[in-house]
Amino acid sequence: MANEISIGNKLMVAFLRVMVFVLIVILISIPVLILLDFIGVLEAIGLSS
């Protein structure tokens, strides 16, 4: 029974997976938004002043 994973470990792994996913989304969105701002798409849809 030494290889059983406790509820706490499962929650920690799930939380870390969510945080890694959020971090990857943020890191991908930054250059995409910079590119869209450079092209002028954000001003066209009203997100930039």
C-alpha cells in the first residue's frame, strides 16, 4: 500500500497542472497580442486606445 497516492497529492498535482496550463496560455498570448497590436487589429475591434 506504499504506492497509493493520497488525496492531498492528487489535489496538488491537479492544481499544478492547472497553473502550468494557465502559465502557458499567458506566455503564448503575450506575443500574439503584441503582434495584433502591431498590425492594428486591437484598435479595429476597440480594445486599444
